[in-house]
Amino acid sequence: MSQQINLFDPALQKQRDWLSLANVATAGVLLLLAVVALGALTRHEVPTLTAQTATNDAQLKAVREQLTVLGQQVAGRKPDPRLEQELGAARLLLGARGTVLTTLQQRLGPDAGSYAEYLRGFSRQSLAGLWLTEFSFAAGGGMEIRGRTVDPALLPEYIRQLGRERAFQGHTFAALQLGAGKPDSAVDAPPPATAATAVAMAATKAPFHDFMLIPTKTATAPPTSSQSTTGGPR
């Protein structure tokens, strides 16, 4: 039977002293070299930083001078009279349009719709052989339409077409007046040269009929706004 005996004693090993004089001296030398290198690098960059600072100062000074000059120019600039006149005219026009729009809205009532929508509706529902000469709005929302047509049979179809427009929905007419057309002296017929010519013209019938759509009376006030659209057949 064999037996092993451990004769190793850690206490007998040589201990390294990190705080020895040699180690401290080496660390001091290395630290001194690092400080010297950092100082040299700093001294090398100082001229560059100084030049850059001088350039920035010069640019800042130039910008301040420009701002001063611009401020003086703006303070000494006088307004253009022509621009002021144009601005005043534009404001007057805008105010006039606003007054007209307010008046129309007050007279047409809150449920009468936009005035422009009626014009758009008339333009979309034009009918060949029939044209308008005048239309007006009553205070209660009724609408009176006057016009001319070469064929009275076109009137029912025209009224149905207007009924498809949203602006005319809700408007009803109490009566339709239809009569022989009377040429306008200033447009449709020249003034007669002699009495015989006047008699002949009176006997001659116009090639169209005048019509008027009378609205249902919802108010006793007279028409408050009207639009003339006198023209030829469309």
C-alpha cells in the first residue's frame, strides 16, 4: 500500500509587491509622458481654434451690420400710394359685395337658398325655343318668372325641368299667363317711318309668345329682388 504526501507550502512562494519603488516609478514616468503628449496636442490645436474663433467673430459682426442696415431701410421706407389706393378700392369692393349679399339673404329669407343657385339652375335647364326675360322673388319666398317662347307647348316640359333643380324645389305657381308676343321697339322692331308702316307692324304678330308664371301667394309684400335676363331664344 502506497501513500502520497503533499510537501507544497504556498507560504514559501515569492510574493510580488505591486507598490514597490520600481513599479511606482514606472507608473509615474508613464503618467508624465501622457501629460506631456496631451499638452503638446493642445498647443498644436490652439492656433487652429483661435483662427476659427476670429472667423466666426468676423461673420457675426458682418451679420449684425446687415441687420442694422436693413432695420434702417425698413424704418425709412414710405408706403407706396398706389398700393394703398388699390388696397382701399379692394376693401370698398369687398364691403359692397358683403352688403349686397347680406341684403339678398335678408330679403330672400333663410329658406330661399342661395341666389347664385337660381342662376345656375336657369342656366342648366335652358330649353331651345324658350328664353327668360325677367324673374323676381317675393318676400315670402315666391318666385315670378317671365319669358318668351316660340311654342307654348314647351312650357310644361320647362316647368318639369326646373322642378328637378334643388333651388326650385318647394316653389309652386298659382297661374300661367300666356299672350301674344309684343316686339320690343328698341330691340325687336325698328321705329315705323310712316303711319302706314305703323299700322302694318301693329297687324303683324310677333314670332313668339310672352308668358308669366305667377307664384302662389305666401306673403303680401311685393317682390324684393329681381333679375333681368332678356335675350334671344336658346
